[in-house]
Amino acid sequence: MTTGLQAQAEDVSLYVSARKIYPQAVSGRFRSIKWALLILTLGIYYALPFVRWDRGPDAPGQAVLIDLAHQRAYFFFIEIWPQEVYYLTGLLVLAAMTLFLMNAVAGRLWCGYLCPQTVWCDLFLAVERRIEGDRRARMALDAAPWTAEKIAKKAAKHAAWLFIAWWTGGAWVLYFADAPTLVRDLAVGAAPISAYVWIGILTFTTYTLAGHMREQVCLYMCPWPRIQAALTDRHALNVAYRRDRGEPRMSLKHATAARNLGSPAGDCVDCVQCVTACPTGVDIREGSQLGCIQCGLCIDACDTVMGKIGRPQGLIGYDTEVNIGRRAKGLAPTFKIVRSRTVFYAVVIALVSGVMSYALATRAFTGLDVIHDRNPLFVRLSDGGVRNGYVVRILNKETVTRTFSLSVAGLARATIEAVGAEIGADGLPAIQVGPDTTRELRVVVTAPAPGPDVAATPIQFRVTESASGDVAGAGDFFRSPVGKYQGG
């Protein structure tokens, strides 16, 4: 016999289906800001691969390019080489500190206005409204039986979503190859198979995340809402409901009657426009919540209602915990954007930016590496001189062929020879190195008799570029058999 407790346990589900949210269209200053940022960010994302930048005859002409084949990254006048991966670390630090600073100033500004998930969700939702109508029309369409009109609208919406998702994936791969060339190759089926694969993957993910999952990405997949809660403080601006002014909430009719009788009545008329406007379905009147992305659309919705009923705007707005407490005590609000937390983040951003800028401005375009022969370490010549062999690698980071003269210092009367290199007008080896490449040579340094009087003499190799005078150096040692012979 099944007990009541067992029957109750059988009715409990460990999974609750997501409630579909139908955000209401609103207008206002925050909606306008979001539209402007959407146009700006998507415009940059889709158009930037086609922006040209002249780097010379043998260099890529794309302004922003991640050239995996040649192990280079280009950003307008900046070129990053594989050995400069530390710049990536600097960029990650800058991104983190900027995110922390935004959070310290005004909560989840990134989530509400600049996060790719938010931007593409806004775009997909705008397409959905254009085809299916606003909130009530979409709800009615989903509840209606399947008809030719419903099928046509749904098909048109998903086709538009897939087109946007496909173009999004296509734009991404254009950052990894010359954009006009890759577009032509994609059109005729001559592009690498990896390009088609990545476009397919990104099309699927964009269509799924922005078209179907939407707020579920913010609620369940994204770690930032949980992290930022530990980084904020009581002075950070967040979207908040002014409970001291809005409560007790009641309909406009009941509020008017209550005021006529001298009873308390809040400005909130319980129209739930703030809830229907929220893209994640949050009721901001219940306080700060994980699902609130601080987009400000509930502020626009509430201000619109307050304007229609003749009450002051700002019932919902960006506020701080400190001010909420001060208003409860009848004190005037105060804002403290400049404080130790924000100053610390700003200083770190300035320092990292300065270090990276200095490193970029002073970096060399010529590199030199020297490796001493290990067997033998030296060769004693018949005339009493000593010879050492080395492998020299000269790195040319420019996009043109350059000629370098190779010299050695620190060893009196020493001569230097480079196998396969011509002798320049200065009597030193003249070595040509192709654009953006490394040349390796066999180099012999000879000390005439009687040779060095120590077993290891520090020497300095140096390459000097003939046209610009650019210099690079590398140190090593000249080995000799001291104690085994007296030369001569």
C-alpha cells in the first residue's frame, strides 16, 4: 500500500522546464543606448575584416588579422609575433580589470550592454518582433493552432535567424584569412574545409544561444553573475526599485482613493510593465536577483508609465545600497564613484597599458642567437692560433629583405667568417635575411697566435643592419686550450 509520503515523492520532479519569456518592446534613454551600442559593436564585428591597412608590398593588407599559417597577429600598425605571447597575458589582465572596474562603478554594465550574448539576443528579438509582432501577438501566435500563416511566420523568423547566425560565423573566420579572398573562395567552394566547419559550428551556436536559450545562458551557463556578486560593494550602482516611494503598491484607482482618505499609497501601480520588459523575466521589485543583467529596460518601462499617470519618474533607477539605506532614514542620497576599489582598478589598467605601450614602442625588429659548437669546443691551428665554431641565427622581423654585417668584439685581433656569406665593403660578412624570416649560418671565429691566455674569453656577437643601423647582439665565450701549449 502506497503511503501519502511516497505518493507525494513520486509527484516531485527534479527538472523544471524553462518558462518562455516574451519581452515587451519599450522605448526610452536606456533602450536608445542599447540600440546605439548594438549598431556600433555589430558594425565593427561584421565590417572590420574588410578594412585595409598598408604594411608594404609583401605584408598582409588586412587591418585586423590572425595569420595562423605564418604565426602572426596584426592589429592596424601593431604586429605580434609568436614569442610575444606575453602581450596576450597583458590583454587578459586589461580585460579583467576593466570588467572589475565596470562592476565597481555600475554593476553588470557589461552584461546589460556589451556582452555578445546580450547584443545578439537583442538582434534576434528585434527580428522576432518584426515578423511575429510584440509580446501579446507572439504569445497569441504560440498558443494558436498551426495554420498556414503561423507556419509562414515561424519559417520566416527561423530563416532570418539562421541567416544572421551564418553571417556571424562567416565574419568570424574572416579574421583568420584575407577577407575578400576568403569570401570569393567560400562562394566557389574553394576555401579550406576548416573554414566551412567553423562557419557551421558558429552558425549553430549563435542560432541556439541567441535564438532559443537566451536568458538561460545568463542564468545557468555564464559564471560572471556569480563572480561579480563577490566583487561588488554597497557603493556600486545597480538597477533598483525605490521601495520607500513605491510601497504600498496598488492600482491607480485604489491609490487615488487611498490618498483621498489620507491612507498611505505608493507610486507603484502594480502594472508589471517592468517585468514584461525584462529580457530575463525578473521582477526588480523583489530586490536584486541573479537574473538581472542591469540593462535598464525596466527603468524605461516604469518611467513611461509614471509619465502617463502624472507621477515623478525614477521609481526604478540606478541606485546604491548605501542610498537605499539613507532614504529609509530620510537622508539625501550620496554617490561615491571614486573610492579605493575603483582607484585600484584604474591604476592597474594604467600601469599595464603603459608597460605594454612602452614594450611595443621600444621592441627590436632584429634578433640574434648564438650557439657554440660542443664538439670540439675549439681547434688548435698549425700556426698556434685557436678557432671556435658557432651557429648564428639572425631574425629579421621586417617585411622586406635586409642586409646585416656580422662582427665580434671582446677578443683582440680576432677574425670572423660566415660560411656562404659575402664579404662587405667593411671587410665583415654581409648576410642577407629574407622578409619576416630567420637565417642560420655556420660562423668561425679565429684568434691568432699565441691565442687567449684564459680558458674562456667573453665575446659579443653583433649584427648591424646596413640601411637603418638597427643593431642586435648576443654574448658567448671563446674557448682555448690554456696550459696545454704556449703558442708560437
